Amino acid sequence: LPAAPTGSANRKASLGLKLMHSDHSPFSNSSWSLQVVALHEQYLDDPGGSDSRECVSKQTSAVQDELHWVRENHRFNTQLWAEEDLARRQHVADRDIAANKRAIDRFNQARNDAVERLDESLIARLHLTGEASTKTADATESPPIRLHSETAGAMVDRLSILSLKIRAMRKQTQRDDVDSAHRQLCNSRLEKLLEQRQDLASSLDALLQD
């Protein structure tokens, strides 16, 4: 997705617009990935705040369940990211690193559990939609189903990790204690990460529309 404005409030306004005001089926057009990215950005802007929870609560019940697991997956990825940083410390007691490693295992399992719950929620919605469509359309007219190498939940998980990488790389571009060469290199890497997120988001929307 395009680079968000620097200000936290501007990012919430631009990326949160679809999420705050969209109550239609996420599978009817290409907007669902925007909701996912908005939720990721809002959570990173204020992990302890209510903005991302409020955005989830404003949705219809089915979408609310899906976005709840999107938020939970992202929450655990954020905690996992922080613990991995702590586990790389060198001048601390071994027991502290061991505690970090145990937390990493715990958050990683919770992250994967959230991916599974998200997939179950999405499959339930797709199953209901499929049942309704078979009652009104001839099955022979349905287009062939394409095979995909990963689930929608796995793609959301990758979008979550990309949002963390983007946030970290953007901070590098804003440092004033490094030379311009470092900032330029980080700007180049940031552009690649944003492009990767755009491509992945498009693939997610295409998967859900199949």
C-alpha cells in the first residue's frame, strides 16, 4: 500500500476510513485487505488504546469475528517481535534470555492459533455463501476453483509481520543520528516493503473473491 503520512492521526484517518465505515461483505470487492492493514496500523499506533477494538466492534457480527482474530494475530506478532528483540540482548543473565525464549514460544503458538481461528471464520462465511449460490445458479456455470499455496489466515499473518517491518524501517528513515547514506538505504528498503505489502494485499483480496 502507498506510504502512510508521517503523523499518527493522519495514518488513522487515511487507513481507517474503510474499516470504520464498511459493513458489507469483505468478499464482494477488493476492500478487505485495506481493513486488515488499517487494523494493523491502528494497533501499532496505540497498542493499549481502544481504536482498533472500536473498529472491530463497529462491524457486522461475521466481519467482527474475522477482524477480532486479525487483531489477535497482530497483537501476538507484536509481542513476539518485542520478545525476539529482548532475546538478542548479550549483557543480561541467562535466566532472562530463557524467559524471553519461553515467551517467544508462547506468543508464537498463540499467533498460530489466531491464524487457525481466522481461517475457520472465513471458511464458515464462504461455506454459507457457497450454499446460497448453489440454490440460485447452475453448478455447471461456476468457474473452476483455483488452487492456492496458503490460506487467507496465513496471508493476514504475513501482512501483520510486514506492518511491523515497515514500522521499524520507517523509524530508521527518520533518525537524525545517522548519515544520509543510511537513511537513503532504509528509504529504498521501505519502498520494497510497501510494494510487497501491496502485492500481498492484492493476492489476499483475489483469494477471497475466488
